[in-house]
Amino acid sequence: MLDRTKAPAINPVELIHFVAPERIEVGSITELLWVKEVDDEAVKIDFIFNAGKLRDKKIVAELTGELLLSGTPEMTSTEFNEAIDALGGFVNIEVGSEDATVSIYGLTTTIAELIPIVMDAIINADFSQKEFDQQLQTLKQGFLIAQEKVSTIARRAFVEKLLGNTDYGRLTQLEDFSSVDRTILVDFHAAYYLKGLMKICVVGNIEPAIIEELVQRAKYLSAEEEHSFDYPFETKPACVYVKKDGAVQTAIRVGRILFNRKHEDYIAFSVLNTIFGGYFGSRLMSNIREDKGYTYGIGSGVAQFRESGYFFISTEVGKDVADAALAEIKKEMERLATEVIHVEELERVRSYSIGKLLKGSDGPFAMMDRYLAVERFGMDLSHYDEVIQTIRTITPERLQELAKKYLVWEDMIVVKAG
Amino acid sequence: MIHFEKFTLANGLRVLFHRDPTTPMAVVNTLYDVGARDEDPNRTGFAHLFEHLMFGGSVNIPDFDGPLQRAGGESNAFTSNDITNYYDSLPAHNLETALWLESDRMLSLAFTSQSLEVQRSVVIEEFKQRYLNQPYGDVWLEFRPLAYKEHPYQWATIGKNIQHIEEATMEDVKAFFKRFYTPSNAILCIAGNLELDYVKSAVEKWFGEIPSVQVPKRSLVQEPVQQEYRIKTIERKVPSDAFYYGFKMPGRTEEGYYTTDLLSDVMGRGQSSRLCVRLKKELDLVAEINAYVMGSHDTGLLMISGKANEGVELEQIDIEIWRVIEELKVAEISSAENQKNVNKVRTTKVFSEQGILNKAMALCLHELFGDANGINLESELYDQITPKEIWEKANGILHEKNCSRMFIKAV
């Protein structure tokens, strides 16, 4: 008879294979990265431009990105969309703080035709008044809808307190929608797209000739200089409450300025973060969701910037238990500093984290992301050996030390909205 | 082409295996043939609440997630109106840990009152977070009962209201488990760099001794053919007016499902679709407009939805939507327009089947439809659809008496 109370033997993960993409020079600081080990027809190409929201008013960067593929003097936006759709392709644009990414999704059989259509649209984008007006309206509607959410209200208040003295802290205001016009976008496009291509990332099993042609086309867009990401990051602890009538839940954000991957404590702190709020079995989830039932979900993390980063906790809880939830968050934070973590819990986090790393390195798309996550900070894949080493060897004492240093309730910005 | 092997245990559990030598991970996906449509109309939201309880410990193992995390894995699940699907992913050499955990909760749960009380609160917070505390969050709570008068699709998976979740008892929980959580009502798929013989013996070891229980055959009230145009307008404190149209269409495995899917693409998938070009680009009436199918297993809905531009009346949008519909009923679309949508379906399929988790889920779903190999036949089915069939479908379903329309007026 099978003894079901006994767990099957568990074997540790021995080795994780990290494969660097092939690197091809495009311009003086622009590169093409290529992962070609794809076992089906899927092809994804990302063009990363130095055209993030730090470069101008947030709304200017967003609108320029959104309108990038909305027509040229030769081709209306509908004609462009027809051409992409006819090939079964998809395009997407993401405008982040530090950069903007244009993505093409296609198949090995169609990608060679998709590339020139998209690149032509990027290069010759003309930001017609009609397209501008339509996009502004869409963006404004999205803005107004988001403003109704307690999660957005809390995030904005948090960002304002945390990053208000840097360009990362710029928030879009309703007035911005009436102060922007198409000529501002034309200038932004010229400065940050036509001379702003930083990187091309290709995942796909395609012919080298296609890559070669892509490199030739992309040369003209290559960035000539890196822009600055340096700002005076510092946390001034604060408590903010934003009232929202009729809300049945309260959104909570807690956090502080911290650091990014380049910092010597980053990897170790990531382990501490996993324990605190970084996975389903975390202290925050176990207490505030699985014991108290205050929320559908709660988590913590480290958001990274090029020259800094911040730690945050994020949740939405029942309106009547918001203060009780905050008290528990504080208690859990203090518990990490006052009590040494139990070996059994640490072992679980070690195994979980290594498994997560293995899963996050599975397949060509994941491998590209893995590479970019370190390359962005001037590191290479050997960084992950250090990650694995730290996860395997970090001690309870070291984790407690880090909690005492970085997870101090009095250092935090605390925001409630609801 | 997704290769797979299939075998069935003596207790009725259907098992699929997909071998992928390129990944170090393994996936264990378990689909239970139970969804919100199987609920008692007076106890809705139950299939989903139950999904939460499946993580609250099983008969021999007090904690589900801990042992999986110790094996380097993680897990999650989702509930729809039609199915409940659980998945674990972990390093392939620890496969047995997932089989141990999944088989024990198929055998029986711990049924602790602590788990029920906590998950009841968690689900109520989920209800608030997703349906009540968001602009437009309650759309489906309002729209479903308009479109469905008899069929249990009239309620959302979260349930009709919070009271039903508040009133759930341990007795209900146990009865639900007994009725639906049995080997013959489940489909298991294992994917990873593993050998068939090993998978067979490991599955037999952990699942083989679970007793076989006959599941009563599903007999749901089917939705009678709609006979009237159903119109409803609600007022909400939202930034923009919004509109929702639902046309009854064939269920997922019924004749005409794929044709209707392509018809919805012609109407409103992407920026070059008919509705988008006319109402957004040419007439400036809407900030967004889409058409899509819900993918329901029983009689489903082809939806058109979107949001009005500032200062535009919904009545004006309504006229233009019906104008586009009438055009589709008059002339067949060109073969180029048809091919465009078939090509998009093809790309979407390649990307949506990336990775072993997506493959395992899709295999289970197709097995539920009758044959896991259906996953490999879909592309060809789309390829064969002609503009004439789409035109016939448009004439068959795109009319007022088959339509439910809801407006949200911003106040």
C-alpha cells in the first residue's frame, strides 16, 4: 500500500544552461542580439529606442510611441494595418520610463516582408492631425478610466512621494492633454527615434540574409549617444491617504528607494524579498491572505532603474481592514529584523528560487529576457552563477542583517487610497 | 504539430503525455470537467470558490504549495463557466512531487473549516477587486442575465452576488467534491523531457488507486432560441459611455464555431477590421471597438464592445454598427480579406502554443472536446472556411432578434 503521507524524494537542480544571444554590431553603440534556437515558426523582433518617458513630458513620449505606426505621407494608418494584417503579423509598442520598444510578431515565412513595412512606418511617421486627435482622445479616455481605480490613485501618490524630485516621478495631469500638439511629437520623433535606436532583439529561426538586411536598414536609426539616467534618488518617509468616495477596497503601497542589480546586496536582498512578499508562500501572502483573508493578493518586489531602484509592497484590501492590514505588514517587516528565519522556510525558498530561475530560463524567449536583464546593467550571464551561489549559501543571519538595514518601517513611504 | 500519447487508467482517468526534449521543466495540467455552468442557481460562484479550497490541503497532505515549492515548483489554477484547470510546473526530475500532490487532492481534500472561512473572505475580496471596485467591472454581472434567460451562463464564474459565497457551507463543499472531483471527470496532461514508460508507471502509481466513481451525466437547461431584441441601459459613474452587443452563436464544438470566429475577426479584430476602420478611423465615433467570440462550450456569444468618444451619442454608434453588419450580409468578403484573418489566426496559434504549459492546457481542452489531436487539425479547419460560409453565418446570426444590447451611460 502506498504511503501517501510520505513525499517523494526531491532532487536539487544541478545545472542551468544560459545561452548568450549572438551579437551583431549595428552602429557605434547599437547592437542586434539574436537567439536563433527556436524550434517552430515563431519570430519576434523588438526595436528598443531611447525614447522613454524620461525624455520629455510623459504624454509626449506616450503619444509619439502610440502614433509611431499611424501613417506616413505615402501610407495611411489603415493601409499600414492592412499590410501587416494581410501577412498575419502583429505589432505592439510599449513606452516605458527609460525606453520605448516596438515589437513585431510574425512567422519565419512572413518576417522578411513585415520588417520593411514596420521600419518604413517608423522612419517616415508623419503624425497627421487626424491621427493625433484620435489618439489623444483614446489616451485621455484611458487616463480617465485609470483615475477611477484605487490602484492607480495609490500608485500615483506613491510615485509622487518616492520619485517626485526626479523625472521618473513625473505624472500625467489632465491639463497635459490640452497643452500638447503634433509638432512636439514631430520633434520628439526626430530626436529620440530617428537617432535613438539602441538595440534590436531577434528571437527566431530565420535566414542570416534577413538579419543582414535588417542590420543595413537599421544603421540609419542608430543612436549616437547614451542619455543620462542619473538623478538624486532618496526616500523621504511619509504617510499619505487619498480618499475615494464609494470605494469598497483600499489600495496600499509601501516602499522606499533601494538599489538595482549592480549593488552588492541586490541578490541577497532578492532572497529576502522572496521570503517577505515575493511568492505565493511568502510571509505577506501567508499572513494577510491565507490566514486573515484580508485580500485577494499581496506582494512585494524590487523595481529597477538604470542607476537605482526601489522596494515596494502592493495590495488591495477590504476597506474596513485597511489599517489592520497595514499593521500586519509592519509586523511582518519587523519580524524579519527581530527573528532569525527558520531553516525549513529558508530551504523552501532556496528550492523555489532555483526552480523559478530554471523556469525563467526555459525556451528562447525567456533566454533573451534573461540576457537583457543583466546586459542592461553592463553585466553578463556569469551574474547568474552568482545568483545561484547566493541562493544556495545565504545564511539566516545575513538575511536578518539585511532586514535590519533595508526593511525599517520608519524609513517607508506609506500610501492608502480608498 | 504537437505530438502526444494517450492512455486511460482503469478508474477512468484520461492521461495525455507530450514529450519535449528541449526543456528542463515539466508540467502537470489537470482539467476537471466542471465549471460555473454546473452550479445550482441558488449557490453560484461555487466552482470558483472550490478551486481556492483545492489549495487548502488534501486528505494526506496538510499543505499543497509548500512541498511543491520545496521541489522547485509552483502552481496555479483558473475557473471558467465551463471548466476548472489546475497546473503545476517544476523541474522535470521532481515530477513525482506534483503527481503525489495532484493525486492526493483528487483522492480527497482535508475539508478544514479554517480553509473554508479564509478562502470565503479571499474570494469576497476578489469579487470586490475585480467586479465592484473597477470602472466597468460589473459589465458581465449585468450582461449575462440579459443574454441568457435559462442557461447557467446567465451568471459569471465569480457568482451572481456576494451573498452566495457568504452562505456556502462545508456540506456544499463536500457534496461538490464528491460529485465532480473524480478520475473519470478529469483529464491529466504531463509534458516535459520524460519517457513514456516512466510517465505511465508514475501516473499509475499515484492515481491508479483512486476509486472510480460514476459522474452523473450533465444535463443542463439549454438556452431556448432567442426571439426578441433585448435592450438594456444602465447608468454608472464611469468616464465614458460604453456599448455591448452579444449575438448567440454555436458552442465550441458545434458546427459553425470556427466560421463565426472568423466572422468576428472580419468585424472587429485589430485596426484594419471593418468596425474599427469605419467607426474609429473614418467616423471618429469611438475610442475603441472590438468584436470577438467568447469560446463557450455551449451556445456562446459573438460580442461587439467598445467605448464612445466624448460627445458622441450611443444611438449614433448603434446606427453605424448595424450599417456595417448589413454590409456583411449583402456581399461576401473578398478572398484577400478572408485570407488576412486566416493568417492572423495562424500566427496567434503559433505564439499561443509556445512552451509546455500552453501545450498541455490546449491538449487537455481538445481531449475534453473529444480528441486531443484536434489541436493539430484547427489550422486546416480555418483554412477551409470560404467567404460564402462567412456570409451565410453573418446572415444567420447577425440580426436583432438574436441580439442582446447593453449601453452604459456615464453619469
